[in-house]
Amino acid sequence: MFLQFLIICLFTMAVRGTLVNPFYRSKPGCSAMCGDIKIPYPFGIGNDTGCSLDNSFYVTCNMSESPPKLYLGSSNIEIYNIFDTELRVKTGVSYRCYHSNGTVSSEFSYNWTSLSTLTFSAKNMFKVIGCDDYAVITGEGGGDYFSSGCIGLCSKQPDALTRRVSLRQGCCQNSISKGLQFYNVTLNRFRNNPDVSSSSSSNCSLAFLSEEHCFQFQTNHADDWDLRDRIESNAAVVLDWVIASEQTTNCSESNMCKDNSECYDVHGGGYRCECKEGYYGNPYLDQGCQDINECEHPQIYACHGDCINTPGNYTCTCPLGYVGDNLKSRFGYCERQATTHSKKLGIIFILLGVILGTGILALAIWMSKVVQKRKEKKRRDKFFKRNGGLLFQQQTSSGEDAIERTRMFSARELQKATDQYNRNRIVGRGGQGTVYKGMLPNGKIVAVKKSVLVDETQVESFINEVFLLSQISHRNVVKLLGCCLETEVPILVYEFVSNGDLFQFIHDESYEFPTFWSIRITIATEVAGALSYMHSATSIPIYHRDIKSSNILLDEKFRAKLSDFGISKSVMGDQTHLSTLVKGTYGYLDPEYFQSNQFTEKSDVYSFGIVLVELLTGKKPIYSIGPGEMRSLATLILSMDERLILENIDDRVVSDGPKEQLIAVAKLAKRCLNLNGKLRPTMKEVATDLEGIRSSSH
Ligand SMILES: *[C@@H]1O[C@H](CO)[C@@H](O)[C@H](O)[C@H]1NC(C)=O
Ligand SMILES: *[C@@H]1O[C@H](CO)[C@@H](O)[C@H](O)[C@H]1NC(C)=O
Ligand SMILES: *[C@@H]1O[C@H](CO)[C@@H](O)[C@H](O)[C@H]1NC(C)=O
Ligand SMILES: *[C@@H]1O[C@H](CO)[C@@H](O)[C@H](O)[C@H]1NC(C)=O
Ligand SMILES: *[C@@H]1O[C@H](CO)[C@@H](O)[C@H](O)[C@H]1NC(C)=O
Ligand SMILES: *[C@@H]1O[C@H](CO)[C@@H](O)[C@H](O)[C@H]1NC(C)=O
């Protein structure tokens, strides 16, 4: 009865499967896979088959097991995966059991001193599960000795009525030093806790090595043996591998690094090879590393303008007549040179004016300024009338009073707020414009969206956004504070949302905030709620039409705010779809809409499904699986069963995402991605399902 609910423990789940650098190929002519485990060279199947670099890298694949299993050399140590510097193998659990008739114990050791290429990674932790038990780990590697220990203590026998034990009771973990090649474990018991030693129940203590990042584990009825099995079949030990043999253990003596790769010595012995920057391939294979044609992978190597591949790099230039900035970043852009040209001309004019500052000229300038001011005012009036007119048209055709609810800003007010649209104030670039951070005279921080290129066709989309957003009032939709109609293309003013967007949250490695599962599922639920509201609760249904992670903003409390309604549409009366030119973002586009040009509410559901999969897997909607090979997230998830889905879950959510929730969300995503729109759930059903899944953890 005792250990039964004591075992709320933290341990690792093995990251199994196919998350291998796609550029790490096997040797030509050798098996590349064992089941779904990739075997990159220098590893290879079979002793003396020439597929592995030498005997220390040979592995065995047993195809008669299902799924096929991979073993280290001729041993029975199962390999879960092989990465470019490390591999994961099944862990061994030491245990000591106490029976009424005496003691049974088993200790465990690993000895890899004969394979000079493998060492235990410092990513592993030494873990002990038990009450009143301690374990000692002794190890050595590269001539150094290491020893450490861990004590599992339970302060009190848990109250059988409340059945609550504080987290980590009876559990302990400790780090190990890097470079160990051998370890053994000894388990023992203090016998000073009467609750435990006199108890007839708590009888086994366990100790093992496994990767640090953990997930919560709770068992209510499993007995100790069951737990040991579950650890052995779920926890992995991380091993670092290096190239090493007796004679050549560092780069200067001899190295196997092929063309376009670099050799680096590994602290503690051995060396590894790495492709030079801008090259891909397997640096240990004869063909060496090849130049990446970055221009073919715009999703990874951004280029605004014309892209030219160069060895190891690529260049980006704006087309003739355009100038730009940050061409290789996500925020880069090219703009018509004319604008800067005329600015320069203006400066020269003013300089000339100063130099030739005669009274007549001054007078002339003064006069021209007056004229210009008048012209400027006329222009503003003209734009205001046209833009306001368009908005007015939209609202009269719908019976909504959009203008009434929208605050009008003057062009000058917004110029001041954004420090003349200072580049340093840029916080993002949407489909139709640049977003600046601005401060109103009353100190309120706002986001100001301005079109980059002056383009008549954008007027409509900006007006459209004003109109739609002024009708939506939902806490998970970005709030439109007002707009400025005095400019050629209207400028929109929103509430400022401080924590970037969901794209950065998932894919940007420099994103500085936690990206836990609990936050992710909350975001998903909120976005689904907002979409469900737009589809069914507003007076006229509104389709967003450009759902993607970069259009979901996050505020300081990581609440989701749906944004960018530039191409959204409201649907009148009993219309069920819109026939339009296909707009949206590649990767998120509903294939059915792409073929039929008919946008239905289920097309938003599809795009939302892609966002769900992004949240689960941490992959981009279109991602590269090798040179010239791109894969879409939708095809990936649709081809997967439960087990494969769990293997492809983002490492960062594995630690706190309950397995049932992850599976449930993956299943829901699959339904959203059904190729037949009619079979997809409605946004309302999706929102309800997500709410249910989210609350299932409590
Ligand atoms: C692998 O082959 C080598 C050379 O034939 C042999 O010395 C070694 O014992 C073999 N190892 C195993 C595990 O079969
Ligand atoms: C492969 O696995 C099967 C089934 O577990 C087992 O019977 C067989 O002995 C294994 N073969 C080798 C070479 O280990
Ligand atoms: C004690 O009991 C366990 C199971 O109850 C058994 O496996 C073990 O062999 C026994 N040990 C001795 C020394 O009798
Ligand atoms: C590990 O194995 C090697 C070779 O099999 C042996 O020489 C060495 O003594 C072993 N080390 C320990 C600590 O058992
Ligand atoms: C564990 O290894 C150390 C050396 O690394 C050795 O001194 C000790 O005897 C070993 N213990 C057991 C139980 O094998
Ligand atoms: C642990 O103790 C319980 C209760 O005495 C007993 O039923 C169970 O068989 C024991 N487990 C082991 C592995 O000895």
C-alpha cells in the first residue's frame, strides 16, 4: 500500500525515432534504417561489412522483432536513436528488494572501457526511487574516478485517506560527471524510518541513470516490478560518441574529416568532424560536405529580393530601382528607391536654400511651403474622404456603425507617436504592412500598422480590417483602437501586445520565455474560442482566412490575440462559402479551397489544425527534410499513428504534457486536417473539445 502512491517521480522518457539531422546519411550501399531508426555513418550494420567506420561503430538490427530493434555491436544493449554527436540507449535499473524471508538484490554496471568511442553524457542524471534508501554510484573514465550518491527519503507515511503525497517524495536525482566509461551502483537502506522498515509493503528501491529532463510520473496500482519494467522500457541513457582509435585520437595526428568539413578535438579524448558553415552532408563519408543552395529554401534562409547562391553562403540584393534593409532576416524588405531619392533631393534643396539664402528665395520658399501645406491638407482631406467613404460604404451595406466606434487619429499624431516611423520602433511585418510600436500623448503604448508600399489595392484590405475589427469584441482578438484615414493607405492603431507572436514562441530559439505544454494548450483553446466566436457568435459570420502562428500574438500573460484581418471576410445571409482568388499563406492553406477557390468556414478549421500540429511538434508547416526536399506538416501528421506522434512531440513539451492530452490534441488536429472539409469539425466543436482536453488534467 505504501509505495503505491509514493511513486510520484520524475524520470525521463526516451526520445526515440527519427529526429536525426537529415544530412547525416548512411554509407552508400548500406542499410540506412532499422525499422524507423536512422543509422548515420560512422555507424553501420554488421561487423566487417565496411558499413561502419570501424568495430566500435557497428550495430546489429534484429528485423524479426516488431518493430525491428537496433543493438550496439553484438551486445543486447538496445539503441533508441543516433544523433550527430550522441546516441540514446536503453537504461539498466539497479534494484534491491526486501522480502519477509530475506533480501534479494541486484546491482547493475556498465563497462565501455573497451569501446573508447562511447562515454556517458553529462545530460544524464543519477536517479533513486525509494523510501529510506540510498544509492552510491562509482564510475571512471579517461583515468579519472567519480563517485556520488543520492538518498530517497519519505518524511511521513502518506495519509491513506487523502492519498496525497507531495511531489518528489521518495525520489532523488543528482548529476554525474562527463566522460564516464564505466559505472556501478550499490543500493542500501538506512533502516531508521520505522514507518518504512516495519512496513510490510515498501519493498523495492530502484536506481538508474537517465536523461535529465523529466516528466511527472504517477502510479496508483502498479507494483514495484511493474515500475522497474516501465523505467527500463521508457528511460534512455545518453551516450556521447567521438571518433577515436588507439593511434589517432586527435585532429592533428590524423583525421577522417572529408571535403568542406572541419575537425575539432573533444575534451577528454577523440575528435569529431563538422561540415563548414553553409555546407551540408556527412563529413565522415567520402563525398564530404556539399554547398547548400540556400536560395531553394526560402523558409529557412530568408531573402527579400534576388537570391544568389555562393559557396558556403548566399547573397541577397534588391531588384534594380529598389533599396532595402535586413534582406536576410524575417523582417527584411525592399522598397522603391524613389522615396529615399526624393528625400535626398529634398535635403539638397534645403541646403541650396540655406546657401543661397537670399530674401527672395526665402520668400519663395515660404510661399511654396504655404502652397505645399495647403496641398498637403488637400491631399489629406481627399484621402480621408475616399477612405472614410469606403468604410462608410461597407458599413451601410451591413447596417453596422463601424465609424461610430472607431477613434480617428490624425496623420501627425501617429507620426509623433512612432517617432517619424523610426526603424527601431518596428515590431513586426504582417501580410500588408509594417507594425511600429508607438506611444500616444497620454502614455498609452500602441501598435501602429502602416502599409510599406503605397498600393491602391491595399486600401481595401486596410479598410476591411477596420470594418471587421470594429465589430469584433473578444478578449482573444487584438483590439483595434482606431485608425487614420488621412493617408493614401489608412493606418491602423491597435492595442500593443508585448510578447511577440506564436511563431516566435514555437520556432525562435532566442525566444526568452518558457514554452510549456500547459501554456500551449491554453493558447490553442483561446484561439479556437476566438474563431468559434467569429464564425458563429458575431451578427455576421466572419472568416479569418489567414490563420497561422505568426498571426497569433501573445500578451504579457501569454494570452493569445488573433490578429491580421486584412483578407478576412464577413459572409452575408445564407451564403456558406466565398468564391475568391486564393489568398492565404502556403503551408496553412486548405487544399480543398486551393482547388475549388471556395473558402468555407472549414478552411479556417484546416489552418487552425496546422497551428495545433505546430504546437505539438515544434516543426514549421513546411519544413526541410534534406536538400531540395520539403515536407508539409499536414502530410506528416496524417500518416502517423499514436506511437509515431508521441515520438515526434516537441522535446520542450514532453516534460509537462500528459500523454493522453498530447494524443487527444493530435487526434483533434487530424480531424481538422481531413482533406474533405465537410468531415472536419466546426470551430465550435474544436473549441469545446480543446476546453475538455485542457480541463482533463485537473
Ligand atoms: C568483428 O570482426 C573482427 C575482425 O574480424 C573480430 O576480431 C571481432 O571479434 C568481431 N567482433 C564481433 C563482436 O563479432
Ligand atoms: C531477434 O529477435 C527474435 C525475437 O525476439 C529472437 O528470437 C532472435 O533470437 C533475435 N535474433 C538475434 C540475432 O538476436
Ligand atoms: C523470498 O521470496 C521471494 C518472493 O517472495 C523469492 O523470489 C525469493 O527467492 C525468496 N528468497 C529466499 C532466500 O527464499
Ligand atoms: C571494463 O572492461 C575492461 C575490458 O573488458 C576491463 O579491462 C576493465 O577492468 C573493466 N573495468 C571495470 C571497472 O570493471
Ligand atoms: C565499483 O567500481 C569501483 C571502481 O570503479 C570498484 O572499486 C568497486 O569495487 C565496484 N563495486 C562493485 C560492487 O563492483
Ligand atoms: C512487496 O510486499 C508486498 C506486501 O508484503 C508483497 O505482496 C509483494 O509481493 C512484495 N513485492 C516484492 C517484489 O517482493
